[in-house]
Amino acid sequence: MQELNQSQIAERLDQLTELNVQLGSSHDTDALLERILVVAKRMTNADGGTLYRPSDDKRQLNFHILINDTLQIHQGGSSGQPVTAGSVPLYNDDGEKNLSAVAAYAAHFGLSVNIEDVYKADVFNFSGMVKFDQLRNYHSQSFLTVPMSDHEGELVGVLQLINSKDTESGEIRAFTQTDQRFIEALAAQAAVALTHQRLIAQLEELLESLVNLINIGIDEKSPYTGRHCQFVPELTMMLAEAVHNTETGPLADFQMNDADRKELWLAGLLHDCGKITTPVHVVDKATKLETIFDRIALVDTRFEVLLRDAEIAALKRKLEVGTGAGADHAAIDAELAQQQAALREERDFIRYANVGGEGMQPADQARVRQIGQRRWTGPDGAEQAFLSDDELTNLTIKFGTLTEPERKEINNHISMTIKMLEALPWPKHLKNVPEYAGGHHERMDGKGYPRGLTKDQMSVQARVMAIADIFEALTARDRPYKKGKMLSESLRILGHFALNGHIDPDLFDIFIRNKIYLEFAHKNMDEKQIDAIDESQIPGYRADQNT
């Protein structure tokens, strides 16, 4: 049996060291596994090798990579060819451990199996190997099978080498005990690296699951923001990819790798996580008087009281004048009808005023205050103003449905987003998530919030997310306080934002030029909102310039 000299041992140690360095730096599991198998073959001068991975249910070993030099077979791994060999069952049909297959035996007991000549071995079932040899006119002889287990003893793979060759004569020889010890050392290193990668993958999956958990919480708390939390990261990535592919203009140098994309995607998912702290009745405030419920019902009740008071007063007057010749009941009825018509008209107006709009006229605000000065008698018998100060404040809101304190409470969600995200110990490759997620309400001119950043102080990713956030909000059709705008109107508003320093005009150009808006619209907007677009008429779009 060929023994190793000092030079060969030193060479193997160098190979182990080199592989150990690669195991620590590689993030591609398939490439890593193939490298392990290739180094194992080279160390032992093996003609072939197989690497098995356990199935998800731990019931069988699947061929992951198969290499044979003589037969010129390379399946799995970097070959791009699927492995055609069947799986090795770890358990028999009766549930007992399969100990007849050498790979399964090594997997179950965590022991290496070194066989000098498989045709002379009667311990294991090599019928499948015999068929393989017959079909391909090959002769399998020496086998070395080594299990790979993690620090907890859980199987992560099985490494199997076949037909070690004498380096001088080329004759097939048995794998030596030195071969076995080196491959066991290699397998142990490989198992640690695979476990490390698996733990990283599991932690990343856990992080993404926690992010989704937060969004589920926001979604359940407010179904109106749930779609927003899904669509903003989607639109953000669409625009970011378009910027990545831009070859001219001020953003031509912007590039992303896979890690950058993952970082931006997570930031998009988390951009509104602070809303989990915002009260539902503020987030979902559909009307001006809404708190936990819409207080318009209370105002309606007061109108009913005034209507009935007017009717009671008319009836009392009729009793006072009696039924004599001078009694003019018809005049009283006419006056009552006029009073009640006025009250019902005021009630309809207050209902109208309760619905937030783009801008309440000063005359309408004055009329609300005038109606609020009416007097009515409450349940306690005390006369009081028809509308309270808080009701007057809400009903005279000029834009939307939020009062100034409520708007500050809504705006505070971005401060909470930043606070929550900055409190997390982000790894290096995700360290920008708080900045990307926390900048989508900033403006290019420094008038945004919460930090008043300018364009030069913001990353491209944060500026991209700002456009995605605004466009999705404009077109969203599921908000309780507004209808989704038409596509043309949304682009017109966004264009004015590009002109007045609200959003990045260079990004807006890419958004229009690459028709990101149209791709998103056809995928996520109501078809009734998608009208004809004349890009030359969109404010802020430089159609005749290269971006």
C-alpha cells in the first residue's frame, strides 16, 4: 500500500488550509460543496466522488454532486446537469434504519467506512453499483464513505470517494488510513462551514419572518396600510433596478449587488413599521369627526332633537291659539316646515363637511361655525352650543380629515420607524436599512421631516423610496378617506413635486422614461384609474434630455 512522503503530506495540509480559507469566505453553498468534493478527490487521487445531502424530512440521502473522471461524468454543482441517480433511503418501508447501503450506514452511525474492494465485501448491498458498472463498462473497487455532522451531531452530508489510484502506476488501490484521516478532517471542516452558512440562512429567514410579522400586525391593525406596506417595496425595487440599468446622466454610476438589493427590499418592507405605535383611529380616520367611532351620529341626534323641539313648539302654539276662528294652524305648519327644512339642509351640509376633501372653502368653514352657534338642550337639561370646540376644529379642517395634532401624530410614525430600526444591531450588510427606511418623508429642499435632510444628505435609495411612497399613496384605492386618483393626475402631482423640490427630478425622469409608473399601474391599480398618458405634458419630465 502506497505511503505518503513528507512532501505529499505537506501538500495535503496546504490543500486543507486553502480549503479552510475558502470555506470561511464563500457564500455560495453549491460552489462550496463542489470545492469540498474536488479537493477530497485530489487529496486521495480518487477517480470519482459523490456528495449526498439529507432530504428535508431526513428520510433519504439525495445525490447533490456526482463526478467521475474516467466516465467524464459531472452532474449537479456547477455542471448545470441534473443528477440522474436515485436517492438512497435512510429508512426501510417498515421504518427501520437502512443499514444495507454504505452511505446510509455511515449517516446513521456517524462512522467512516473504508472498503478495499466492494466486489469482495458482503456486508453492504452494492447491487445498484453493480448495475452502474455494467451499464457503463466501469469497475468500482475501493470506496471511502465519510459522514459530515455539525456540532450537535446532526447529519449535514455524506462524502463518498471511489477508486483511489496509485500516483505512479495508476492502478486502483485501497484508501489508506492516512487518506481516511485527511478526508475526515476535511469533512469536519466542511460540516462546520455548512452549519455556519445554514445558521446564517436561518437567521436571515428569521429576520425576514419578523419583518413580515410586523407588517402582518400593521395589516391587521389597519387593512388600509397593509397594501401600502406591500406595494412600496415592490415599486421601490422596480425604480431602483431602472436606476441600476441607467448608463447616462447623473445617476449612471449607481449600482447594486444582490446584498444591496436585499438591504433595500428590507428597508421598503419596514419603511412604515413605526405605524404600529400610531392609534388606529388616527391612521384610519376616514371622516373629520371620526375617533373610535364617527361622531357624526351624535350630531345627527342633536339635529333630531332640534327637529322634534320645533315640532313640539309648533304643537304648543296650536294648543295656545286653540281652534277658534282666529287660529291660523296652517301658518304654524308652514313655519314649522320651513324651520325643519332649514335644519335638514344644515344637517346635510354638516354631513358633507364631515367628509375630508382637497380644500375646504372659507365660506364653508364659516357656515360650520355659524351652525355650531345654535343652542340645544342636552340630556342633562342644560342648554349648550350645538357643536363643541373640538367638533368645530375637526369640521373646519381645510385639507383631509386630520387636525394638526393628529397630523403630527401620524408624522411621528417616521420618527418611531427610525427609533425602532436604529435600536436594532444590524449586521454590516444591512446597516443602511434605518437610513433608507427613515428618509422617505424627507424632501430635496430640506423641508421634509423628521430631520429636514436635503438631497445631498440622502442616499439614492432613500430618494427612490420617497417617490415610491408618494406615488403609491396617490394611486391607492383602499384608503378610507379618499379615492385612488387617476394615473394622469397622480403623475401630474408627482411632476409638480419634482419641480418644487419635493422629490428628486433625476429619479422622476427615470421613473417616467422607463415607464415604471405604467408597469406598476397595470399590475396593481384598478384598470379604471389607468387613463391615457401624454408624457410630453407631464410637469418636470425632461423628455428631450438624456437622464
